[in-house]
Amino acid sequence: MQTESILVTGGAGYIGSHVVKQLLQKSDAHITIIDNLSTGTRGRIEALEAIAGGGGRIDFIEADLGDFSMIEGVFKAKRFDALIHFAASIVVPESVENPLKYYMNNTVNTTNLVRLANRYGTGRMIFSSTAAVYGEPDEIPVKESSETAPINPYGMSKLMSESIIQDAAAANGAFKYAILRYFNVAGADMNGAEAIDEIDPRIGQSFPNATHLIKIAAETALGKRGEMYIFGEDFETPDGTGIRDYIHVDDLADAHLAALEYLEHNESDLFNVGYGHGYSVKEVIDVMKRVSGVDFEVKTAPRRAGDPAVLVSDNTKIRQTIGWKPRYDDLAKICKSALEWERKLS
């Protein structure tokens, strides 16, 4: 795959940085990162620059996507071949408490990016969407054709963004998209390791006050938290806790590169990105205790607003259409990589 110039919004963030790393390793692309560092870090940019090995392959611009004139100036100056859009607010309970933040940061800013991509001839867009667009699905596993009925403003802000992208592509035949609906992303950079005892991640999930289960469990195992909580033990699931489809961040990153390459010669489409099976909260905690060797304290609390009982993907379409083949479909490896990254942060 060869792409001359790629803009990555949110490229200093958790998922964005893993995608940029793979782009650096597997293509000769020049990458421009726009990030306001609200959850991203300069440390990730420095790590990516070290991976790039010099040569000016990365330009980092610290800016907020809400600064429309600034962002338009970047599009005008750079003329991107492709846009990979990650930058968004992603915390479900916060979206319930502060919905306007999510509609402004997610939907309005995405609308402006699509406008600029169309105005300045950016031909391909990969959009970071979410399984939250399905709400409480009637069928499990969830297919791309399943009804979309978000139950929180986060999911709705992403679904509205999907519609905007699709409508723009329908009006402009030169603009193509791949919408990727993520399930639960977890873990840290495997750094080429296959065996669980070889994992030594260079990048991972760093932002404070994380709400991701596996990161919280890793922090608790290492004593960064005194205890962790299970939010709800009264779901209609075998052990009463929510079930999610956990996908390793490196496999998710690989799906972005595969989608970008697919768009070079194929039409726009949307895909679920998950493993097609799930684990309960209690199962995840048990695996983290096993790989860490620590029996850390776990307490219970009421359900959080906007949490569905079960979200598991049907990933048949992405496997068959673009040939995506995950490498790290192993909960122990996912937990171990998150644990080793958390240890490195210490």
C-alpha cells in the first residue's frame, strides 16, 4: 500500500497512535497528525517519531478540530489523499450527562472534516465509529444490517456522523469512505511478540481516569487503584455482568490499513470490527488476576447509564470483503499486553 499523504486526527491518542505506527511500518506514507492532546500525549508522538526513524515522515499539529479556520488552512496547504478520523469524545456515561459536548465534538467537527475533505479533494476517509450505534440489539451477534438504535448520546453522535459521511459520498462520486464500527478495544502494542512472555509494548493506553475495563483491571493488579468495581450484576447474562467483544488494538489498527487499501479499488462500505465472541466482566477480571498473579479487590456498584447487557459482533463481512485476519484473538494476550504497558508506565 502506498499513499502519498494521510491526515490522522487524534493520532496521538490510544487507537490513533497504533494505526500511525502500522502506517509507518507498512507504507511509505507521509502522515500529518492533528490532536489537541486532551487524551493524547506528546510521549506517543515522540515514540512514533522514533519509530519513523527521522526523514520527516510525521508532522504533528497541536490543534482542536473545533478551530475551523485553522483546520481548513491545514487542508489547503497539505492536500491529503486520505483522512483517518479518530478524534472524538468516547465516554458513554459522560455523554449522558453532557450530550452537547458529544454532538459538538463528534458530529459537528466530523461534518466540518467531511466538508473540507470534499472541498480539497481528499478521496478516501476511514471513520472511527462504534458498536454503540446498535443500542440494545435484538440479535446477537450483531450484523452491519442490524437495526441502529443508540441508547446514549455517544452512540447517536457517531450514527449521525455516519449518515453525514454517507450522504456526502452519495453526492460526490470522488469521495469514498470505510466506516469501522468498533467493539471493545483493549490491550497495548504487541511490538511483534507472539508469545505472552515476550510482550514489551512501546505505546498503549495512557489517559487518566480511564473507563475501559481491562485498563482498570491492570491498574488495580499493579496497585495503582485500591480496588475496582463491577457496574451491575443484574444483567440478563449467565453471570449477571455485561458481555463485550474485546478486540486487541493492534488487530483493530490492522483493519484500518486493510480498509484504506480496499478503498483504492473498491466502493465505500461499513464494517463491524470485533472477534465475533464475547467475555463477561467477571471473566475478564478472572483472566487479569491469572496473568498478573494478583488477587486484587473487586467491589460491586449499580449499573451505569447507557450500558447494554451484551454487545458481540458478527465479523463475517470484514473478513470476507477485505480479507482482514486478526492475530491476537486471545483474552490472556490482550490482558497481558495491557498489564505490561501499565507496568511500563509505572
